[in-house]
Amino acid sequence: MTSVPMFRIPRPFDMHTHLRQGPLMRLVTRLTARHFDGAIVMPNTNPPILTGEDACRYQSDIMRSARGANASFLPLTLIKLTMETTPDIIIQAKKLGVVAAKMYPVGVTTNSADGVDLDKLRELYPTFKAMEDTGVILCIHGEVGGDVFVLDREEFFFEYLRQLHRDFPTLRIVLEHITTKAAVDLVRNLGKTVAASITLHHLFLTLNNVLCDPVGAGEFLRPHHACRPYAKRPEDRDALVRAAISGDPKFFWGTDSAPHPFDKKEADCCAAGVWTTPVALPLLVELFEKHEALERLAGFSSQFGLAFYGIKRRTRMLTMVKRAWTVPLAYDVRNGAKFVTKIVPFRAGQKISWKVARY
């Protein structure tokens, strides 16, 4: 394996992240803006982002939070599809600069109780047609809910993806945070209007790391590794890694970095989400270096996603250096001087070999 002590990389663009609202948003946004040129920001907040006007207000809040960290940081806020999303809502959102709408099937993840009923998917066909006609991208949390076994929920969703691609062949679709080899194969075999995002944590974790991760002399459940969709089998993780380092433009980086207050993670009903923002880029560099694929990192981390979304950005560079550092055990969330809560990052307390030197 070839080792380099330093290299320059185009500042990544995160094609899927959660910035939340309130004091938590201010902390998470500033940390995101330090490493990323911009981000596709998910709309499953509380309250949700349902219209173009909502998206514009949310974008303004995010940009205010990013001041001082990265003046050029570009947050692109999505709207959330519900059974009440009309073609007029899509058309107006497009006029206001919204690039995509996110579909969450009912109950599959955080704040999705008002999501799309897959049994009534055809009722939204006029809305999908408006998206196809206006160029608004359809982003999908690709799982079913209900009684389907949790490790099979992604694959059970595939019939709906095939149906949408068949009925709206020019609608650009992103199957978000894929977790299985079957998903990699499906996306490769569908047309050029279908792509997929891959998270950082799914490139590292399997279900063992969630349910029985070795710590000290025992094996323990790790709530800060719990996300939706869950990490799957080793062969699935390995297929995701091969897709990420392949140079195939159908696959690009979306961290799905999803912070929750520690008491919501370390709880009986554990919130779903892995907060990777502070370590995302250093760990991605570590992974690509391990597989001798650093020359393909820029494509996966920014270029492929921007091209699929049709986003044109002036290239800004940052410097990565091989210098070990220890990930903090937690980050305090404050409202002014007042402590609100804390959030725990991925790889808390562990050493990482790469870090961002200048941005």
C-alpha cells in the first residue's frame, strides 16, 4: 500500500445530511461547513420542511449558523413528500430553488409518521410527473415498514423503485444510504437516471458492530452505531466499499450524518442515527488510502453527486495531512453560555490517522 503524508482534495459536497434545528443545528452546521463545500439537507425535521417557502427559511437559518466557519458553504434544503404534496407545491418549490424532494415511507425512520403510504403510491403520480417535468430529483429512503424482517426491508422496497423508474423513466432518483450488495447490483442495472448515495458508517459497520461490538473483555450493544437502515452483513459492507472506490458515477457520498442528543441514543427506545460529521472526511481518506484508491476519492466525495444533481460549483481545495488525533468523547450543545445537551460522534475516544489541515 502506498502511503502519502499529505495531499490536496476538492472540498467535498455532502449529498445527504441532517442539520436539525435550534442549538443543535448551530453546532452541527458549523462543524459541517468546516469540511464540506455544501450539503443536501434532509427535511424530516420537527416541524417538517413541506414547501418551498419552508425550505427557503430553513436554508437561511443554516447559512446564518455557518457564518464564521465557511462563508461559501451552500446548504440545499429539500422538501418532504407526504400524501398531501401536490404538483403545485413541487412547481413552486422548483421556482424557489429547491433541487429535490425526499420520500420517506410511513414509519421507517425518524419523523416519518407523516410519510408516504406505499399502498397508495399511485395517488402521488401527478406529483411525480411534476417532478419529472420540472427536474426536481426524487430522493428515497428505500425501506418498507410493517412486519417485514428488518434486514430484508431494503430489498422489499426494490419493487417500488422499479415501478417508479419504469413509469417515470426521465425522473432522476437517488436511492439513499444503500446497505446491501443487492442494492448495489440493482442501481447498476437500472438506467442512468437512477443513482445511490453511500454513507460513511455503512462503509465501516456490519450488524455485529451494532449488536455485539467487542469492548474490553465483552461484547455489547452499541446504540451510537444504530441507524436506519441498519448495517447488514460483511459481504454487503464489502460490496458498498467496492462501489465507493470503483469510480462508477452512479455511486456518491452522502454521509447521512444524523445527530441525536445522547439521552435519546442511550435510551430504551434508541433514536436511529450515526453522527459522523467530525470524522467523516478523515475516515473516508483512511478507507480510500487502504484500498489504494485516493485518485478516485474526489469523484466519490463530490464530483459524481454534483454532476447527478446538476450543481455547478467553483472548486475549492483543502489539505489533508496524516497526523493522528483522538476523537472527542462528546460535543457540548449550548444555547449561548447555557449547556443544552451533548452529542456523541462516531469513533468517540478513538484515534484516527488523517485530519484536515487547512480549509
